[in-house]
Amino acid sequence: MLRNTYCFSYEEREKPPPYSGLVNQGSTCYLNAVIQVLYHLPAFRYSIYSIEEPEKHSITLALRNIFSQLNCSYSFISTKDLTDAFGWEDKEAYIQQDVHEMMQKLFQILERVCKNTPQENFIRDLFYGEITYITRTVDGVDHTTYHKEGFYDIELSVKDKNSIYDSLDQWIQPERMENVSLEIEKGKPSSVHVVERKQFFSRLPPVLLVHPNRVCFSTETCEVLMLENKWTFSNSLNLESYIFSEGGDNVKDVKNLGTKYELRSVIIHQGGAHSGHYLSYVHIGEEWICFNDNSVSRVNEKIVMQAAYGGKRGYLSGFSNERASLLMYVNKKKSDEILKEKPIPKHLKDVAENINELNKRKWDEAYTKKEYYYLKDGERLIHVLDGYANRGLKSSLFSSLCTSSIQDLYNTIAAEINQTADKFRIWVYPEIPIMKSGCGILKDITSIKFFFFVESLPKPKEEIEALSKDYFFAPVRLVYEDTLRFYGIVHSREELKELMMENKEKMKCFMCTFPPTVYEVSVDEVLIGSNLILCPESVSNKSLLYILQRLLYNEVHLFLLENKNANSWKPFGSFQLDNNTSYEDLQKEAFRLLSLAGLHLPPSPEYIGFHSQISSDSAVPSLSIAPPISDNGCTSTLGSILAHQNEMGCLYVQILPLPLSLLDVLRVVIFNVGGGFRPLVFIEKKNYTLGELFRITLDQYGSYLSPELVQRITRSLQENIPALRLLSYEEMLHLNVQVNNEERIPLTPGYYIIDVLVEVKEGFSLIDVLFCSRRKKEDYFGFPTNIPISNTYEETGEEIARRVADKIKATEEVADITLWIVAIREQKGFYHTIGSKDSLKSVIKRISSEVECFVIDRPRSFSLDGVENSHQKSEQSIVIRETS
């Protein structure tokens, strides 16, 4: 970010700032930015220092240690201990979070940890303020109510605003609301009125956090966008015009504190709504310091404001725009107290020094030590060269310094394999240079992608090399009848020639490459380490290639859908077939294996369909049957069905109600029952009404459905009362809903969900529920559902979660609703989290918007109705460990 430093002298530019940066673990720039602005708030830093005996592996201990290292200006300071304390896995360091939400969640955790300690109020003492909401009737009735709420930051709208004062002016503007039910006289019935609501500050915090909201929802593209308009603010902020004038004692408190603030720090976001980079600027003394992960530099104030104000400009930083994401202002009357620097306590200085020494050793080891893989079995080497690398072939592993000599490498492997160094040679694939002991160092002869092969020798190395003209080895197979047999490793060209002469029939020598190709060569033409096949002259090149190709057949394990209700799959056999095996031949082979296993047989192989495995690392079958003809008109083969798997694949077999040729497998119809049961409804290639689809579902799965559910839906269909709806979608944001029982569904390929509507009693309305990972660019998963909500919105977040769990018949795996995050999506597209004890009514009143739907998020792996959200593993992040 040091783009212009003309305001500094040459000496100042050359002298680095006396501050330290933080190492980015992957996408933890947001965390680094938050830590820097909090560290450079001395009152906050010393409160962390004052926490006595923090627990081992705790967030407070990790934060204290980071602050101590920053205080000592050490380099390469890691936040790994802190993210470990959050409960994150390593891969979660690559998931970017929002700085505003991150800071608020950190405050919540620190308040909880510091409860009943001398520091229990330090967050509140620094950041807590209060807002008074004034609600007045404007329809002729004289009625005013006052409601006070605390805050740790304020959110200001940036849309169509030019400055922070424009946003504050809008913030206090009255908001008109109609049809509001009020109890005008205590104890008497409520009546409906038109009201105006305003808000003012009634208590100001010593440190004011301002969150400029630059996010908007595009109704045209259904995307979350980042506003790019310019929005300015100054180093000084006066809130006098925004104070509650009827506050009595509160106004006195405000006057004692004062309404003037000075800008201390700014957190900048570069990029778009879903990705980008965070960095922070802190005003220290007379200069601005930029903290960009591990990089720290002085910058001109003009540079800071240019970055913070936003507005579309050139692409100097490689991002489309940059703008302030969080502002930190310090009250002028409190600034001397809050920003007063003190020496770091001696015991913490010692702690920082010990951590720094440990980190130095780790960094040195990381840069000088590396892990190496090696094979010592010739047959395994041939498998790798044949292209079997994913068939469970494991290499051995050892670590060594990159600066080790080749002799050191020999000594290391000798100890690993319990052999003397003169009884083996080491080769490097793919280049295969010869490695003479004592010649060169490891980093000079290894590439990024390589492995070692350890060649065990029948004689001491010196004897073999004395008899050879050059260094040589090769793994060899011999053709035996119609297959290949591993012979072993030949250690010299002379040995290879002798092997070819031993056979009664004259032999040919072939080098093999992957994909399967063979080249006939003389012994002198054989490349070192080549994958060799020796065969009689009577075997044609074409026959040899066929034998080699057969070795690359896929090993496939078959599973039968045994219990439709439990969605359980039973293994019943395996086969090895070529990737080009047709769908029809696969059906015949599966039929044969079903017969051999003594399982129930369908009328013919045509009644067999296959589900593929959804990914190589997840043993979960696909929702739909793999089509015999793909959507691009190509015939499906074993290779296309196993496209997302390793060579050792899985096929999931389902017995169909009709021959596959009569079924429409491109229209995937799923009956959303819940409880892990999500039957796939097989339909023919024609139009159906919603009622007809339910009757087909009864024919195929009626014995697995509860009688009460069947009776209710059947009765509703007879009385033409909506009891089902058909959801068709490509993305969860684009739901097409059909509730007319007699309307016919389209023939368009896609997913169609038959969703059971809840019974809605008087005084209740039906609201949709979606399941979404909101930290993953709105990554929706599972199936949409619906629940009833009272028209007065009295339900709490916990009650909403429980109602959803009851509706989907939550399995034990997901039934702990204390881990669910419940939010509402308003009609403008914004999300608002509902705390477990918060009422829906209070949230709707605060946002003054109608509910479009509920959104359920959950930090742990969520296998919902048989659909797993593959992106959510373990506890994904600090910002969702509990409801806000």
C-alpha cells in the first residue's frame, strides 16, 4: 500500500516503523486487521495483559501472547494459537470472515471469559453505548413510548450518501409505520395506529465503532453486491446533533464525556462482496501506519483517505475497489486515558521472548527441512508408472534438511530401511538422475513433484558398478500366457541382455508409458528407470497393448439400496471392467452379481439403475440415477459414471419400478419427508399433476410413509386443499412454487421437490425455510421446507429452530438446535440473525421489513434429508459457535 510517501524525508522512508505485522495463515487478513486495531488501543491491550492466569489453549492466553510479541516488535508473529483456540481446523484459515462480525463475536467471548473477574467490564467500559428509540403516534392519539437498547457499534447506511454526516442525518430521521398494534392504556385492549419512530444516542461510548454498510441486494441478478459510491469521513467527529435531548441524567452523562471524537484506526476491505483482502491503518502520534498482514509501512494521510472513501477508481491494487469496512473513533476527553502507553510487564516480555525463540526454530525448520517420499518395492514402482497412483499405493515418508548432502540422504534412508548404504542405490523420478554418494546437496537435485526409488542390490554397490558400463536399473515384467508377471529389478544392461537370452523363444523389449503405450527398443536404447515388458516375438504389439490396457480396468464395488426408509446400502459384489463398458453391459453385470449373491432379482437387467458416488472423498450416492444418455447426447459408460471418483470406485444399484428406458431420469423428483428419508420418485416421460405425483409416490413408497401423513394428504387432495407443493429450482434463490394439485409439471429437466405443507391454524401463516452456509457465498444445501409462524411473531429463535427440527424430523446427528443459527432474510435480501431468546417480533420491529423466509445455518456437518453440505466440516468459525 506504500504508493506515495512524498511527505516523508528520505531518512524517514528508509527507517522502518517500529511495529510488527502478523502472518496470514491463508485468508486470515481480516483477523490480522482486527488484532492490529485492538492492540493499538492501549487501554484494550493492558486489560488483556491484566487477565490473571488465563487457561491453557484459551483465546485470552493466545491473544495476550500475540499482543506481547507485537509489543516487543518481533517478526513473523503467528495467529495459529488463536485460531486453534477458536476451534478451527487448518483449512478454515482459508475461509474469509467479516471484520465487523469477527470483532463483535470476539467481544462476546471476552466478556464471557472475564465474567466474575476484575476485568469483567472492560469491554463494556470501552465500547458500550445506548440508543433511545422514541415511538410517537401520528394519527391524532397522543401516545409516546421510549425504548432503550445498548450497542457496541453502530451500522450506518452508505447507499446514496456522500459522507458520515449524511448517514447520521438519515439515521435519526423518523420512520413511519402503519398498522402497529399498541396498548394505549394499560390493561385495555390494543388498538392499531400509525406511528413514527426515531432514534438518538442517549449514552456515548469512550470508543465508537462505526460499521459502514456497503452491501446491497440486487433484485435483478439476485446477487449480493458491494456499493462503490464515495463516502467520506473526517479525522474529527462531533455527535452533538444526534444526542437524545429529553434524556435527563443521560444527557448529563453525555455532556461529561463530550460528543467529540478523533479517528484512531480504519480497517479497509479491497475487493467484492464475497472475496478480497483486509488491511488496517492506525493513526499513531503524527503519522499513519499501514498494517497489511506481515508488511508494515508509513503512509500519507491522503493515501489512507483515498483508500477508505471508496468510489470506483483505477485498479492499482488489483481489486475493483477498496473502502472502509470499520472505523474506530476515540472520545477526545478520554483519549489521553485510553491511548496512554505503558511498558510491557516483565513476565510478559519474557513470555514473548520465549515464543519468539520457538517460532524462529519452527521457521528455520520449515524453510530448511522437507518431507520426502520413497518407494522401495519394484512392483509398486511399476503400478505407479502404469498410472495406478490412486489405487491405495502408499509411499514411505521421511524428513531431511534441504541442505543435507547425498551421503546424508543415504545414511537417513539406510536407517529407515535397516540396511547398509552399500546395499542400495537411490534414484529420483521423474528425471531419474544418478545420485552418487557425497555428490551435491538435496535441494540441487529435487524438483517440486518427485519421489525417490530405493533400489535394493543383490551385491555391494561397488561390485555391480564395476561390471557395468553405465549406471542403470529398470523394473521388468514378463508376458506369461495372456497376462503380465513381475520379474523384478534389473541392475545393469548386461543383466537385462542375459534375461532376454534365457528364454527359449527370442524376446522383444518394450518401454511402457502412461496412458498405455508401448515402444519396442533395443537394450542400449532403454532409458534408465523405464517401465519394461519383455515378451516373445510371437506376441504382437497389438496383443501386448491389449494385455497392458486390461490392467487398467476399474475396480468397482457395488452396493444395493436395501432399506429405502433408512437409506442404507448393502455391498454385494465387485468387478473390473474397462472405462468404455456400456451402461447396458453394466446392468447385465450387476444383474449377474445380484443372482450370485442370492438377492432379489428384478424382472430383467433393464430394471437396474445406478447412482454414482458424489465425490472421491465422500462415500455418499448421488440423488439421481445416472442417465444412460447424458444431456449432451453421448452414451454413458463406466468411465463417465465414475468421473468424480478414483479408480477404485463405487456404484450404487437401485431396482427400478419400470425398465430404465421408459423412465425420465433427467427430471429428478424427490419426496421431502425428512428424518433422512428422501425417496426418489420415478416417473415416465410425460406430464403429471401434483396429485398424480403423490399417487405415484404412494405406489412406490407407501409402506414407508406414516398412515397419518398419507390420510391427511389424501383428504386434502380430495377436498382440493393445498397439502403439497412442488418446488423446482436450479439455485435455492430461484424457487418456482406450484401448489395447484391439478396443474401439470413441465417436461424441463431439473430437480423437483415435493414438499409437504404444514397445517396452518387460524392466526398463523406459512413461511419458507432454507438451509444455507452464509460464510460460503450463500451456499445453500438440503431441501427447502416450511413452518407455521404466528401472525403476531411471538416466537423466539429457539422456538423457530425447534419447529424446523420437528418439521424435517431432524436426525440425531443434527437435532442439537443450540448449534443452529436462525436468521430471517428480509425482502430486500439482507439477513438478520435471531438470538435463541430473541423474539421474532423484536427483530421485525427493529428492521421494519417483512420476512421473506427463514435461513438455518449450522457449524457442523449437516446431513439433512440425505443431502450433506460438503463444505461444512467440524466447527467452521468463531463467528458461528453460538447464536448471536
